[in-house]
Amino acid sequence: MRRILFPLILGIVGCAILIQLGLWQLRRMEWKEGLLDQVEAGIQADPVPLPAAIDPSMKYLPVTVTGTTTGAEIDVLSHTKEQGGGYQVVSRFITVDGRAIMLDRGFVPQELRHVERGAVRLAVRGNLHWPDEKGSATPEPNLDENIWFARDVPAMAEVLETEPVLVVASFVEGDAQGIEPIPVAVEGIPNNHLSYAVQWFLIAATWAGMTLGLIWRIRQRKY
């Protein structure tokens, strides 16, 4: 009995820790689902006119803007399930009260990227957004080809000479010029806690199996 006591204790303690980690991930999943419900409610709220002062704390705020594109745009590499690869078009947009902001008008397939899109007047309903897309492995934009690999609000604003304000269109009234809006949605916000919980529980099961195997081998040894 004394020979198996240490591995038994180690197995029990290890399984307990791993199971608690799995349960913690389930609690995190419940928290994240509640947060996503709040975000979705905010996204779907009644829009307001574009505020005079804007900061990232207003992320997802529904707004309405009316104005004119200038023809200057940034093409962000993107894709959709329906059309495959293409680009998300971020245009320089001058509002009726003279503010220069950025308007994410939506998606165009690869073959429509170089279609001429001149200035056009639009009335837009959408959401303020600060996408968290740029990571350490994200390539720098190819400014010569005007191809970006992530929406980086401050960097795009500097290139387009606008306020660091991005409105992602959900509905456009006017000539969309072949661009299909991609509204902000909670589907783009990751919630991987269930898969993490399953991983911890599987590790706990493996730990328990290895512990039982070790105890069996110890008991098979002859004195």
C-alpha cells in the first residue's frame, strides 16, 4: 500500500486541478456569452447621429452618417464564404458637416477591386468600430499596391488623412458601386472557452488513466 500512496495522491491532486481548470473555463464561457449578448444588444440598438467627440469606449455604437466619398480608399485583404477571396473597401468619407472620417463600405470580390469608384453621396447606418486584427505576425501594408492585411484605424486614418474614426456600414442608401456591406456582428468575436474546457477534461481523463496504469504496474512488481 505504501508503494502506491504517492502516485495515488499525485493522481488525485492532478485530476482535481485539471478538472477545476475545466470548470473555470465553463464559467468563463457563461461570462463570455453574457458579454456577447450585451454587445449584440448594443449593435442592434437604435442608431444616433455621429457624436462630436469619439473614442474607443464607443466601440459598436450604432450611428448614422450622411456625406460623400472622395474616391480615396484602402483595400483590406478579406474573404466571404459566398464569394471567396476579395477586399474590404475602406473609403475616405466627408460628412455633411465637413468631417473627414473612414467608412468601411464592405466587400468586393477580387475581380472588382480595380473598378473605378468615384465620389458618391451616401446615407449610411452602421457602427463605430476599432477592429483588433493586427497581430505580431500581420504583414505591414503594401502601400505601393494599396493592399492591407488588417484594419488598423490609426494607420489607415493617417494614410487617408481623416479622423481616427471608422464606421462599418450595415445599410447604405445611394449607389453602393458594387460593394456589399459586412455589418459588425458578434460572430466575429471569439468564444473558445468550451473547447478549452473539453481539453482540460480530456487531460484530466488522461492523467487518471496514466495514474491507474502506474499503480497497476507497481502492484505487479514482485517484492
